[in-house]
Amino acid sequence: MTMLKLNSAAELEALRAKILAGRDPAKPCIAVCAGAACDGMDSAAVACAFLAEVGRQQLGERLELRTTGCHGYCERGPNVVVTPGEICYFEVAPADVPEIVAATLRGEVVERLVYHDPASGAKAVHMNEVPFYKHQTRLLIGDNPKIDPMKIDDYLAVGGYAALIKALTEMTPDQVLDEVKRANLRGRGGGGFPAGSKWETTRNAPEKIKYVIVNGHEGESAAFMDRAMLTGNPHKVLEGLIIGAYAIGAQRGFMYTRHDMPLLEKHVRNALAQAKEYGLLGENILGSGFSLEVELHFDVGIFVSGESSALMRSIEGNAPEPRPKYVRTSVSGIWDKPSNLNNVETWANVPQIISRGAEWFTSIGSEKSRGTKLISLSGNVVNSGVVEVPMGTPLRTLVFDIGGGVRDGKTLKAIHFGGAMGGSIPARLIDAPLDFDGMSKLGAPIGAGGLLLMDEDTDMVEVARYLMDFLTKESCGKCVPCREGMQQMLQTLTRLTEGRGRQGDLELLEDLVEVTGLGSLCALGKTSGDPLKSMFRYFRPEYEARISNQAANQAADQAAAGSGDTK
Amino acid sequence: MSEIVLNIDGKEVAASAGMTVLQAAQQADIHIPTLCHHEKLEAYGGCRLCIVEVEARGRKSYVVSCLYPVEPGIVVRTRSEKVDKIRKVLVEELMAHAPDAPELVRLAEEYGADRHRFDKETSFCVLCGLCVRYCDEVKHKNAVGFIENGAVREISFIPEIAAKECWSCQECFTLCPTSYAQAAYLLTEALAFPGRREAHSHAHAHATPEPERRVIPITPVAATA
Amino acid sequence: MCEQKIDAIIEKYRGQPGSLIHALVEIQHENHWLPREVLQRLADALEVSFSQVMQIASFYKTFSLTPKGRHEVHVCSGMTCHLRGAAKLLARVEEITGLKAGETDADSRFTLETGACLGSCSIAPELIVDGKHYGRMTPDQAEAVLKSYE
């Protein structure tokens, strides 16, 4: 089907009305999750089985099938959600498919596949009853089960691109910028820097040519929410980007994302092409006079390329070496032009801020951290997955109510935030609220939003060694403190874990953390010591014990060797 | 050009807009140590030895002076307890690779660095990139480049280009703080186009030696533990 | 190796130095490794110095400067995989294949890689062979999976 270019907001609304008129909300729809984890559990076979069953019984008129992005509850995939009613089926196998189809046609539920409470056995049928979902506020990720990411019409059917219409037809760029500033939208990529101020800097920079960039690199280990967002609902991110470009006055946009997720690439490419066909990208968008081209770029598998200035070098086609930020990239970025970079989740927040207003947005969350936050919940947790909660939600809600606590009946030892440049806090701080500034003060900044539970058996020295090993491989190697300092920290931590600790190792590590933090060129090196800092703050005895035990053992060994000689 | 006055080590220093703190300091005869800096090359910010303390708008930060632009009224301290500590540890880190490089030995003395603090891994190269950048920016030959990333990063002569270009140049040898550029080149020569040196010396056995085809003596290495 | 496809990629980006990474990704994808001779031709076509091509090709882990085996085995070493037993899984995979990360066996059957969290942390630890994900792998299951690849 060829699509027609839309020349005005009215034409887009007419199209939306037509799409909705062709859809019967009462017609059952079976949505099969094809998110990264479900895909890994062969959800494709489940989707195929549904297709075969519907074909065999010729049910096309009575039943809708949809392959979607991540639903969220990855631990229990493959996930299937049946509407109306948002009936959730978990761990669905191809063999379960005929039963689900039959029950759906009869308006019944397959009881054995719904959620059962592990303790009481109580059932939860609908999404809003399932503990994993019911404590969440799914403003960003909630549309995922309703959308086939390959179909722009599905996004239009849930109200997509209405915010763009509002921005282009009812607001000036300054008004859009002002709305985002008043919403106090803070960057979701790690820094928590106010997006509005960043936009303003780029907007006010003297150069006429300006760029906007989606950072979809998501290099933080055990962070997977941005992929879930971008793969599952690419148009939401794109809509945010177009609105941002309008406010900033940018003519060209870049989506920078991972090369190793074939589905992600396919969906984003397709979204860009469909948006272009509808005239939502390109020349004179919806007849507004505003034009924007967006192209897709890929990281090629190294963490530092997610660092903003390194990312921009990479888009230029150069080695992704960061450059010192004495001039900000928002003033001088790609090809030395003002370049505004925000991450996937930040952009995804923009459409709802424009549609529903800054007042609505600031009514959600905590005082200095507004809105919701996507969290990748994993590690030694019962229910891992993609979670969305209002900022300010106590960690206890995330860990226990949503996450179901620690796996295998163990107790919680630590909560780790922010991947290899984040930090670990002890279980006793479980009532801390999820808040940019609060978590930073505790030494476990939210980062992009990867939350890991660590159980009682976790060796914190080994965790630090593991994280440092990860980072040394991801360093670009340009500056001395990052390249050499991290290597020396890794060697020292490796010695500790292997039982070869020396007196003075902790002081050595502290020196290296300090010098690497102060001296390094980019954020990778500057924050590489943060996990260790948090360890020294909360788990120091564990490190001290390693050294004193090891030093004692070595002394004993030497004594034993000595006495052997005299015999 | 507009004059900017800043304070470096208690001294009022005049500089022009667009200059870096390092340039302003050098102009005022204030010494800041550098390893990867070269006036003919674009500032690189790799060795971080030129780090200084800057107080601007009431905020103290640590910046590398080779890249930090001068601003009116900023207060720069080229030495402080913290600055010295950073330099000391950086020198110690580099001495794990090149324990006897003369410049590092001198810096170690000045900053009290312990050359044995870290286990030796004598690769000799400190990855200052002078050879790579000089070959690129001044000679436009790109006969030597960086390969790999992080701790395994190396410089590497590209035999195809080196065979054509290096013989008559070899200018990077004298820039190298550790003599490693020369060693790497000779190794490339031996592996990729051996025999050239002998052929050349036979052909020119009786001719006056041409000055540009020199091999600079490698700095004598003191015996280290 | 499909010379024509590689030539087409090189031609597509001729004269575009900024497209170096795109070209390298496409050649890697097509050919599974980057022969030096191809890189040389690419440098000439894109008007980029060969040393810059080498810098980028060796910088990124995605690119391979040596031929890979018929099957690419990836053991995820992301943080959740690590916490959920990736080290034991990797040890067994190393034992079965006789390889360390980054190596290819003499018969070119397997290339073993570790690294990059692929974001399917809920099904950790994970083994990925030729892009196919095998979630919640025990060392014994991994043995069975690898046997099915010749």
C-alpha cells in the first residue's frame, strides 16, 4: 500500500479518524511480545503458531494478531496480552496457542497461563492486577502492547503525532521550549541535566545550522529500557525529536543506536521511512514550513561511543575519541555545529509534555525530579524486566512490590544503580526514593536506569573487579589517567580477588580513584571510580578483611616456608 | 585583538582571546609540564600532565591547560597539593611502561614519583601520539597510526606507507619521549622491507652520509630492578 | 567472500570520508571479517588515510581483522549474566571449544566472543550462536547447543 503525503494537520487528523473507524475495539486482539528477552525465549515460534492457528481456522475476521515490542515483564516471557481486558498470559509456548485462541473466541480466560502468586497461589488475570504491573505508572512504555512497531497507523491510532500537530500549528518554537523548561524535564541518560536549558543553549548558539541527536547507544551494562522503548515504539521517540528540532531550530537529526540489535535497526529504519512518506519528516512538515531530515547511525560496539562528544566524532566518521568539553557540544558538536543530544527516554517524554502540558507533567514525580522513570530491573531479582514508576518512588516498591524481592529465597545485600560507572548501596537504604539528586548523594546515581539487586552471596570486591574489567575494555585509550589508572585499579582489584592483596592496596586504590576522576578527559574515566567510592563508603570492611586476611596468610606461608628450610 | 588579563600563580598575565592557559603561561615564562604537547600540532589533551587548578566564577576545577581557553579574571594555579599529586600519579603510571625515559625521570624527581609504584609492563611507548599526529598534521603522510583501544592501544607503522615515506623523513624519532617510535619503525622495516638499510649503506659506502637518514642513538637505559 | 558485493559497498561510499564506519559495518556484515587488501581499497576510494582506516577497524570490537569461524559464539558478560552465572557458562564453552575469547579454532568451526550486554538480561545467562539467543543456559545445556553446530 502506498501512503499519501499529508500536507496539513487536518489531513493527518482525517487519516487518524479513518484508521480508528476501521478498527473495532470489541474485536479481540492477541499481542505477542517480541522484545529482546521474549525473543530469546523464542516468542517468534509463538507468534508463528498464532498465525498458523488463525489461518487454519480462517479466523481473520474475528481475531486480530499483533507482534509488538517489549511489554515489560521479561522474566515471565514469552508474554501474550489479549485485549479487550488486557488479559496477561505468561511463559506461553506454541503448544498453548490453540487453547488461547479458543478461549479468546469464547470470551474466556486460560486460567493455567495467568499469573499465580508464588506464595498464596492467588490468580491475577488482568494487567492492572498483576503485581509486577499494578504498582507502575506506564506513561511511556504502556503503549507497547498496543503497537506493532512496524505500523505507523498503530501509533496514530493511540493518538500519535497529535503533539507534533499542536506544536507546529498552535505554538511557536519559543513556546515549545518554554513548556519543556517549565516541565523541568531532566535528561534521562545519566546526568539529569535539564533538557530545556540544553535545548536553549543550542537554540541560542550563533551558528544557523544546528543538529538534534537521539542517543540510543545504551551501553550501560544491564540497562535495556531504552531499547525496549525505541524498538517497541520508535515513533514516540521520533515525534519527540521532531518537536525538539522545531523548538531548537535544527534542520537535521541523527538517531544513534546499537548495531547489534537487528530488530531495533529494522523498526527505526521503517519508522523513519514511514514518517517520511506521510510527510512527518522531510520538507515542509504538514505544510508548516518546518523541515527536518533524520538519519540513522550506529555505534560499533564500544561503550565510550555513548559519551556525547565521542558519539559525535563517530557520526562524523572519525574514531570515537571524546574531546574535552571546555566547549559544550550544545554549542560546538557535530562538525563544530551546535548539537543537542538527549537520550531515548528524554525524547520520548516530549510529546506528552506538549500534549498534556507542563503542569500535568510536574504533578508527577518528586519535587526536583519530575515525571516517570524507566528502570531496567535485573540481577538477583525475582521479577526482572522493564519498569516505569513516578520519580520519587521508594526503592522498596521497585525491589519488593514490583520486583518480588530476591531470588531463591535469599536476602538482599546491595542495590546497584547506573552500571559500571554507578554505585552500590546497602540493603538498609531500601527506603530511599528514586530521585536524581538523592541517589547521587547516596553514591548510587540513577544513571540511565539500570537497577541490579545483589544477594547475600555477592562478593563486593569481585563486583568492583568485574566492573573495572568492563570499563578498561571500553576506554578509548587516549588519555593517561583513564587508560593507565583503570588498568592499575583492575590489576589491584584482581590481586585482591585472587588472594594476593598487599598492605596499602586500599590507599593505592583511593589514590587512583581520585587521580583518574580528576584527571580524565571524559565521563568514562571521570566516573570510573564511582563504584569503588560507593564500595569504600558502605562495604569497606569487606575490602579490609581481604587485605588483612591475605597479608596474614602470606606471612603464614612465608613463615611455613621458612620453618621448612630449617628442618 | 582583545586583551585578556588573568591571574597565573599570583601574577597578572595578559593574553589574547583564543589562547590557551598553557600558551598564556609560557608567554609569561611560567613553566607547566607537558608530554604530548607540541607547538606545531593541534592540542591533544592526552597526557594530562599540564593539568592546573582554575578558579572561575567562584568555582574551582581541574582542567588541562593545553586546551582550556583563557578567560578574563580567572585564577590559575599551576602547582597545588592536588595538582602535584595528579602529576605524580600520572608519572608513576607512565613509568610502568617507560621507567627510564629521561623526561619521566626528571618529572619523577620534581614530583616525588616512585618509579616502582606499579608493576612494570615495559612497552616503552607512553602513547603521547606525537609521532602519529606529527605524521598526520605536519607531514600529511599518516605512515604511523594508533591501533586498538584502551589499555591495549599501540602505535603502529603502516608498512605500505612507511616503505615509501619514512626512509627520507624519520622526523618523528626526535619527538618521541622514549625512543619507541624509532624502535617501532626499525621493527617494521625489519619485518616488512628488510635489506633496505644494508643495500643503502653498500650503495653509499663511499658517499658522504646524508644527514636526513639518521638513526638517533637510543637513550642509554640505566639498569633497573 | 563475495567480491562483487564488497566492491558495490566500496563504490557506494566513494569520495565520502565521513561514511567510513558505515562502509566498514557493511563489509563486516557481508564478509564477517575485514581483509587488509579490502581496507586498502576502501581507504583509496573514500580518500581516507590507510592508518585511519586501521585505527577505526581495530578500535571497534565489532570489526574483525582475521577470518572468523563458521559459527560465531557469543557468551554475554553483561552484569546480570555475570551475577547469574556467566563465568561458569563461559568456562564450559571455553572447555568445549578449546578457545579463549577472540579466538577461532583451526577447523574454523567456532569463533568465541564475550562482552556487550545485549539487553536480554531477564534470560541470563545467555549464549548466542550466529545471532540466535539461547536463554537461561546451564553449562550442560550449552554443550548440547554447541554440538548442534557443525
